Amino acid sequence: MAMPSSSFMRDLRLTITILFCGTLSGINIAKLAPSINELSISFGLSLSQIGLLASVFTIIMVAAGVLIGGIVRGAGTKRILMAALIVACIGNAISLMGNSVASLFIGRAIEGVSLIALTLTAPSLLTQHTDPAHRGWVMGTWGGFMPLGNGLAIIAAPYLIEQGGWHLVWQVGFGFSLFVCGLGWLFIPDDNAPMKRQFDLAALKLAVALPLLAIIGLSFALHSLVYQTLIQFMPLIAQSLGGFSLVEGAMITGLFCAVNFAGNLIAGQAIQRGKKPAHIVRLVFSIVPILLVLLVLFSHASFLLFLFLLLIGLVSGGSAPIFFYLVSRANDDPQNLPVFVAWVFQIQGLGMLIGPALISWVVETTHSWNIGILCLIPACLAVIALSWRLVLPNAKTGHHAA
């Protein structure tokens, strides 16, 4: 039986609201890359300081994810999400007002706390307050929060920097933070239970004991290894292999993020129509290696390089929503989700840390971006191997559904 249109519109409104909240995290992560030159000039940052500044978000994700996830059940999901949005505003403000290297690092670290709190609470809110019949497109839409935010920041930042330097980039980010605070306050349902001071140790024990979550985390880490490596180095890849300028390379990166978001939406619709999650993951990571090989073979042709990069962005967007969907279905109690997502992110963060560092070492050693790109293929093949374990328990039959 079709759901009433009012139910669909309610779920759509909440999904878009929480997507915008997550987009803030994508913006805060990606705004650094196009601003590096400005920041280096303003603060005299060394290469090692820039690397540490870029890694702050991931370090906090790996170090504090489970700690934050464990307090969500007692504190309340909306309360934590709203606190995360306010914290993002504070982080922006500290970086702007302090105008020093120390304030820049402190502001980025605070934004990192906001990122992990947002990404832990958003899937739980969507699971609690949307109809299970809509779970496919809901998670497909939410899964695109990172490429959407990345794309907006990468495309807009060069123009903002031209008008007002890195300060204007952070000021616009602060304004967007205030905007999503208003959206969240108005449209996200309030927590019913009073706030409690407790750590959800039972959910953490359950998360660690579920092999499915570890498999999702490893698969997500390998996905992030490929995605983050391409995002961070795409301007250099476009310049070195295709002869594009760095500005053109940044625009290509922004388009990559935009089509990656479209891939998230397509994957969500595929789940909604009953396609098996493991099959979608296998299809995605069977196509991406082929596109990587074609990218290397035809890298001398600028148009083909551009085309294959966008196709990789589109196809690779089909995996993130699958992982969020699987986590949301791994247990019947949505209150466990913040801890479940935190545990998955603890593992997933390793891919974000290792990928760019590993590929940059390969490129520096071999002096070849082509070899560096080809080194992403084993990660894709590993996801295919893991996908055979991406199965959900079937409560009615006692078996597993792929």
C-alpha cells in the first residue's frame, strides 16, 4: 500500500534538513584545501603544519568517535546534533577572531568534534523519525552529505578567496552554520526523554561483537581510501596528466563531488527498488577499477581524462549510502545507531588517514601519478572480496539476506 503523500513530504523535509546539517561538515573539511596558499602566506605555515591541519578531522574521528557515540542515548540525538551545530559555529568563530596559528588549529579541532557528532546522530534521527518503507532513498540522500559539502566548498572557495581571502571563506561557513542551526531547531523532532548522564556501554559491546559492522567499517575504509585520495590530489592529477591549470583542476574536483552526490541518490533509489546492497557494492567496485585503468591509458587526452574522472565520481558515489543503509539495518533498536556508526567510523577513518599518505609516497618514489592511481585498484578488489560478507540478518527466517 502506498504511503500517504503527507508521510513522504514529512520524511523528505527531515531528510533534506539533516542533509544540510551534514553538508556543513563536508564544507568544513574541504574549505581548507583551496585556502592553503592564503593560510600559508598569512600564518607562515610549514608543510608539516599544513599536513597536521588537514589531518585534524580524521584524528578526532578515530580517537573520539566511540566516546561521543556512547553519550548520545542518554543526552538525546537532537540535543547532540544541535550541540554539534553550535560547536561548528564556535570553531569557525575562534579561527576568525583569534587570527593566529594556535586559534586556527583549535578552531579546526572544534570543527572536527562537530563533524563526528553530526555524522553519528544524523542516521539515528533519520531511522527514528522516517518510515522504514522510505529507508532506501532516505539513506541514499543522507549518504551524499560529504560530496555535496566538499563540492560546494571547492567550487565556491576560490571565488570567495579572490574577494576577501581565507577570512571570507570562514565567514561564509559561519553564516551557513547559523542557517543550519535554524533549520535543525525548527524541523528536527525534539527528544522525548529527559537528558541523562550515562555512557552506552551495552551498545558498544554489541557493536564490537557484530562482525557485520567490522566488515562495513573495513569496506567503508577502502572506499574512503579511494575517494579521499582522488579528492585531495585531483587538482595535481589534472595538472600533471591532463595539462589543466590548478584552478581548472579545482573545478574538476568540484564537479567530481557533484556527480558523486548524484551517484549516492542513484544508489538510494536502487535500494528503494529492492536491489541487494551487496550486489550494488560489487557492481560499483567492479566498474571503478576499469575506469581507473582507462584513466591511466588515456590520461594524455585532456577530455578523456576529464570524462573518466567524472565517471569515477559518479560510480563511486554508489557505495557510501549502501554502508549507511546496512548500519541502519544491523539492529532493530535505532537508539544503538550512534554507537554503531561511531564504531564503523573508527575503522573507516583509517582509510582516510592511510590513503593519501600511501599514494603520495608511491608518487614521490616512482615519480608517476599513473602508478599512484593504479595503486587504488587493490583497494577496490578488496571491497569486492568483503562484499560477500555484507549480509543482513533476516529476522523472520533466521538466515542472512545479501
